[in-house]
Amino acid sequence: MTPLPTTPASPTAHAPPRHEVARIGTVSMRALWRSGTPRERGLIFGAWLTSILASVGFGLATVAWGWSGIPLLFGGVKVFITIYPPLVICQLWTLCFGWWWGALPAYLATLVLALYAGMPPHWALLFAWANPLGFAVLSLGYRAMGPSRGLRSLRSWLFYVQMCFVAGVFSSAGALIWCYTNQIDTIGQLPIWQGWWLGAFLQGVLIAAPLMALAWPAIERWQQRRPALCQRESADPRRLALRLTLAVVAGVVGYGFLSLRMGASRVDETLRSGELALLPAAAQVMLSTTWVFFWVFALIVVFVGLFGYKVFVRWMDETDRLVARLEHANSELAVLSRTDGLTGLYNRATIDALLQEAWQRAKRFGEQPCSLLILDLAHFKQINDRFGHTLGDAVIRSVAAAMRESTRGADSIGRFGGEEFIVILPATDAAGAEFLAERIRLRIAQSELRSAAGPIRFTVSIGAADFRVQDEDAAAWLRRADAALYRAKAAGRNRTHLAGDDESHKAAS
């Protein structure tokens, strides 16, 4: 028979519900508390609370021991870095469990050190958001682009390194508040600001990255085993990518402005003071700042190129998936329009069209035989009344399956009505049609369905008619087959009757 698809599902039957995909790398605190095992809650919340205490302690040590703005010579250029261990701790929590897990310890650690250093409380509350802001950009980047967090490939490393830089630049906005509240002049702002972002960047790349590469595979496996504990992705990835792009642009513009302003400010202050002996030192600071800006700008160019490439590839992948989904949906809709929903056979409209085509071919090429079968399921109403419509539908499907198994690939099978079926047999004469009809009938008669009320057996009566030149249209051919079916039913059912000249006369009349 003509290849027929199985009963199609709706175009979205296998598509995951939108906004319900678990976001790996983001664990819900509420879900962990409610649904996590006692061991999971104890280990994770215990480690998290310990991290908060450690972050606060290391934050105080940064202020007490002067780990801020430490000068270093790098390739003949003086740069400044700040050692701030809470960044490593909180960045690991952000990447492995989600923004809130890293933002809260970072906020508390920065708030405590700010109050300890004598910053006014209202400024301290604002200042403490600096590092959570950087972690927000980092988290946004991974949500928008979805690279591997295992850092096992060059691409994932490049993305991580550049996101560390962008996050460091955003978090260094807190340096401006620190300088303002501590009344640090423009000359002293550069070590504080540069030390902040450069220290954050180096700690993220040199310390957090190796720890992340070691820890992430085990954490990822656990999250994949426990998707119920992960938050659901609700934002549109395209919108996330746009937010990330705007954030990167803002960070680059802000970084370039502050770098040049702070580097030039020392030269300006020296010229205003008239202390020309200090001018070489100020020029050296300006030179150092310019070189740092060059290397950072080079890093930005690489990041923008890689980011643009990833956005393009992701967009192309999404487009390809969308086109594939549309093609699949159109294919399924085409199948739905041609097939019977219960059996997967051709529906009435399709089998009528195929019958018309078969008649036209037989009329044009009279030397090639073609035959038609019409089947009727015996006493189907009684089956429905006794066993119910659910089992009645099962009987219909069983008859359809038996017909598929008994026919050839070139044959076309359709459901003509409630319990009537049609089979079009190309290149088949009357004897072949009768033989095939008997094979179908016996196959169905041997079928059995089991039910609570007992086994269900069923039979069909079949009328067969080969094409005759006197069939003026497809309807006349069908009427001859229907007349033969009537003869089979009148003779006691469960039998095949081949249309002869008497059926032709009866059909004509």
C-alpha cells in the first residue's frame, strides 16, 4: 500500500513547555530547603554559611592588612592589584549555584568591611552592591550564551576570561564610592580603582578558574540528577543576549573614560602645583595607565569578536531549529489533513481522490488492470453496545492493522465510513483482487481482543470489483464493489464476493 504514517501527534507534542527548562547552574534555595534530602541541605547550606563567615573574615583582613592597591612591576609597567579572597569564594558560588548564592556573601562581606573602615552606613549599603553587580554581569553572560562552565575547551576558557574582565570592571565602580567617602584625591584614585578590577580579574582567572574546572563536573552531574532543585529558565535568551551586549558596551565605555581620566589627572595635578620635579613620575603613571589600557582594550576587542561570533552561531542554530520545527509541523499538518485520526489510514476525502486518480489511470491505460475492495465490519454496533466505544475503537484499529499487514506497498487503504474501508489495488486483476481480499478477511477473522467481558472476535465482509471499461466514472466502479459487498453480506457475512456482470447491471440501474 502507499506508505502511510502512523497517527500523528500535534506539532508541539514533543516540544518542552516554554519557560519550563531547568537552568543548570542555578539552584533554588527554596526548592533545596523544601525538597532536598537532609544530607543535601546540611552539606550545601552548611558550606554556604561557612563561606559567608570566611568572606566576612577575609574582607576585614583586606582592610586591616592593607591588601588594597598593591603596586607591582609587570613587563616594566607599574600596575596595582587588590587581594580580596571573598571574590574567589563568591564567584564560585555564583557560577555553580546561582547569583543569589554568591551575591549575599559578597554583599555582607563588603558591607562589614566598609562599616569597619568607618564608611557612613548609607554609603556602605550602596558600596556593598559593587561586587554583586559584577557577579550579575557574569551570571547574565552565562545565561545568555550558555557556554560550558567546566572550562575544558579553549572556547569556554576565552569566554570565562573575558567575562571575568567585564565583571571586574563593573564591580570596580565601588572604588569611586570608596575614594569619595575616604576623601582620596584624584592622584590616589588610580591605585584603588585599578587594583580593584585588575585584582578581581587576576583572582578570577588564576585562582577561581582552576577550582571551577575541578569542581564543576561533579556539581553538574548532581544538578542533572536533581532537576527539581534547579530554577526554571523564564527569560528569553535573545533578550538576555541583548542585555549582555548593552552591559559590555557600557563597561567598555566606562572603563576607557575612567582609565584616561585617572591617568591624565595625575599629570594635570602636577602641572597645576608647579612641582615640575614630580612631572616625570606623573608621566610614568600616565604611560603605565596607557599601556594597561592598550592591553585591556586588546582583550576587549577579542571579547567582542568572540561574543559576536557566538551570538551569530547561536542565532543561526536557533534559526535552523525553528525552520526544522516549522517543517516538521507542516509535515504533520499535511499528514493530519490526509489521514484518519483513529486508524492512521487515509481519510474519506483522500481515498476519494486516490480512487478518482486510479479510475483515470485505468481509463487511460486500459491494458493495465486495477481492482477495488470495499470492506464492512460485521455487527459493529453490537460490539459498541456490548463492550463500549473504547473497545469499539480498538476493534477498528485492529482491523486497520490487519489490512496494513495483508496488503502490498503499492496498495492504498482508506477508512470510508464508520466501519467501512476501501482498498485500491493497482496492477491487480479480478483473480488477484479476490485472492488478496481472502487474505485480508482470514487475517481479520483470526484476530482477537481481550476485555473484562471476555474475548472479542470480529469479521468482515468484502466486495471486490476489477475495473471495467463500462465504468463511466469512479462512482460507478465503487457502486459495483458496493453491490458485491451487499451480496457477501446477504450470503451470510464473513466472506468475499467478486463483482460480475450482474453487479454491473445492478450498479447501472
